[in-house]
Amino acid sequence: MLFKMPWQRLLPLIGPALLLALWQLMISANWVKPVLLPPPGETLVHLWSTFASGAILPDLWSTVFRTLCSFGLAVLIGVPLGILLGSNVNAYRSVEFAIDFFRSTPSSALIPLFMLIFGITDINKIAIASFGAMLIVLFNSAYGVMNAKKTRVMAAQIMGVSRWHVFKDVLLMESLAQTFVGLRSAVSMALVIVIVAEMFIGSETGLGHRIIDAQQVFNVKDMYTSILVTGALGYLLNLGFLLIEKKLIHWSGKA
Amino acid sequence: MSTLPTSATTWPTPGDTVVSLPPAPATHVTVRGLSKGFGGVPLYTRFNLDLPRGRIVSIFGPNGCGKSTLMNMIAGLIEPDEGEILFDGKSLRETTIGYVFQNYRDALFPWLSSWDNIAYPLRRQGMKPDAVKARVDELARLFEIRFDLQRYPYDLSGGQMQTVCIMRALAPRPEVLFMDEPFSALDFEMTLFIRAKLQEAHLATGVTMVIVSHDLEDAVFLADQILLLTRRPTRIAEIVPFDLPRPRTPEAVADPEFVRVKSRTLEVFRREMST
């Protein structure tokens, strides 16, 4: 629809409002013990105060830092490797099983293996998160190249353009839309693994560490606050990539 | 019982060459001894063809006779099993050609503006920016472009996109322009427009054109010659000449000569269908 009624802009707010109402209802109707679930109002006030006091910031920062480091590594390795494999179908077919196998294996299952290799360090968390994210980036970049429109490649070949320019001007550009789909999923995956790693690989900082710590001492208000912040972080990362994608890959979904 | 060759790449007797069968006068593209099979079933066997210089030839024939395959082999998009194809005695590598695809949406580069799409082959040839601009402007005048060429292809209508495709194909001044069903995805109004513009471009440049069409009227309308193919294994059924002077207006479809050529073409086509 081209023209939106003013009330239609408010539609996306209904979901969260319903959720908060349900949350409050569960407490008001005594369905859940308040010791397990704090009221939404109090939780939101606590959320505000943790930000106002800055108490959550070091943890938030560590998680963001680890996620972006993992993601950056994943892109640095995954995009060039994916494009290389994608432009040589035989090469891709020969490693396809390995990629699909590890892509289907929950990365958290590999945490013990990575602990053996990297020990209980920050490097370990970044290594495992970037491994999981890298597979997604690689897979999508490769498919972006492999699924390039044949007609476009032929159009360039007919013009007598060199193989290198067919690759650079057509295949690479064609793969970008799919690559960005991969980047978006990969940043979400990196965050998931970082949070899990912060929970279960001895950690002093991070939102995952904060959640598990709060749970251990039954500080449910702080636990829910950290969960909400983690969710918001994931949402914002995804939204950020969506906006960049719309700007850079303006033809995505249109051609 | 005759036996078909077991492999598509080996044929019992050698085909013609330009030496054994020289091209007719005023030939631009010479096809000699062309053979192509798919999955062991021969489609073309020692096929010979002369395409006249500066003329428009339409390829027409029954479904599956390999109209597009023939054109794509000449344009270098499909590798023939055997045979030679020469452009004025030169190989394809030494020849500038243009190609207009049926699916214009998939043929244009959506990350480039329409203008940059047209300029792309020129830039890749190493043409100076001034010269590129002059050439694109020249084409924009020839095609009387009234929409903004700075827009991206996906923002254009189908007819506008196909116009950009044709401009891009013509930009490097090709010797031969190949068109694969260029009208099949266009509405009637755009078909009339593109027909008119192609005639003007042909008049202005004298480019040799090859059009594959599955629509009889489209096949006849622009053509100097209608190349009619048989069912597979494909041979030339007949070459029907059509000499109505150009420019041919939309009313030309009611011209007695057009009607005669069209019905002659249809006659051959039906004869080939029934064999």
C-alpha cells in the first residue's frame, strides 16, 4: 500500500503491548510465583536503572565486541573463500558435504572441542562464534556466485569482455544480494554463539555471563533485564544490516 | 534401417568448408558443415548457411527445430560439435557482435543505471569518457528516449528495458546484431515502437540483423529474408525473400506483398509441420 493511515503505523506496537499485558496478567492472576517472574513494570524500571548507572555497559560492550570480532573474522575468511568456491563448481562440490555437515551441527556442540584447542579464553569464544558464522557467510557467498543469472553472464561474454571482468563486473555483483543475506544471518549466529559461550565457558564479562550469574543467585529482575537487552541487541544488529543492505544492494529482490 | 551416429561428435562424412563451398556474393556470415547433437541425437548435420550483409534475416520454424540453437551457435553462446562460422572471413573473436535477449530483465545489470548499462561495453573496450558520452547521447537521440536514463533498469517498464537492451547491444557498433524473440515479452504498443526503432537503427547503421521469432507476423515484418527451418534433423526448408521497401509502417501488415509473403511462409511452415 502506498498510503498508510496514521493508525497503521502503530500496528507493529501491538505485539509487544500484548506480550507485556500477558506478562502482567500472569503475575496478577498468580499463575507464576513472583519470585520466578518479576512484574514487567519493575523489570523495565530495573532495565532503565542498569543503563543509567552504567552497570550493564561493560557486559554489553564485551558481548558486542566479541560478536563483531567473530563476525569480522567470518566475513574476512568466508566471503573470499565462498566466492572462490562458488566460481568453481567442482571445487564447491568437493567440499559441499563438509560445509553442510558443520553448518547443520549446532556450533554449541563444538564448544568442548574448541575448549580443548583454545582453552578457556576470550579467543575461544571468538573462535567458535566466527567458525559458526563463517560457514553461513561462505555458503551464501558461494551460492550467490553459483546462482548468478546465466543471461547476464552471457550478455557480458557476448560483449567480448575478459574473463576477469565477467567475474568482477557480473558474478561478483550478482553474488552480493545473497552474500548480504548471509551476513545478516551470520551476525545473528555470531551473537547466539557468543552468548552461549559466555554462559558456559568460564567468563568474567558479557551478557551471557550476566544472565547465568543472575540466574544462579535468583536475581530474576536482573536476569530478565539482561535477556531483554540481549534480544534488543540481536534485533538492532539485524535491523542495521537490513538498512545497509537496502542502501548498498538497491536492486535486491527487484531484479 | 539407417543407423544414427552413436556420438554427436563423429560424423560419417566430412561437411563442407568455405573452400569446398564458397559463400555467395555479398555474404556477411558464412556457416559451413555445422553439426550439433544433443544426447547423441543430431539436431544439425553438416548445415550450410549464408547470411547476407546489411540485411535482416528472420529464423522461423517448428518447435524444437533449434532456431535459437542455430543463432546461439553463430553468436558463440553454444559450442557446435563441428563446422566453421566466419564473419567476413574473420572468426567470432575478431568480430564485434550484439545480442538482444528475450528476457530483458535478466540481461541488464541491475546494479548499474540504464545509462551505465549502455555505456558498459564501451567502457570495457577502453573508450574515453567523452566518446562514451557522445555515443550514448547519439543512441538516446536515435531511439528518442523520453525517460530518464539515470534510472535503474528495474524502475523501467518492459518496453523501456528492452529499448535499453537494444541500445546497449548497438553501442559498440556491432557488425551483426542477434535478437532472440525480442518482442515476445512486450505488449503490442511497445512491439510497434521497437519495430520502428529497429528499422531506423538498421537504416542508420546498416548492421546485419538476425532475429529468431516464434510469431509469424514478427518474423515477416522486419525481414528481408525469412529463413524457414524443417523439423529435426534440421535443414533449410526454404528462404522466402520479402522486398517491401523500408521503413515499413504498422499498416504494412495489410499490404498485399506482406500478406503474400506471410501466407507463403505459413504454407511452408505447415508443410514442414505435417512431414
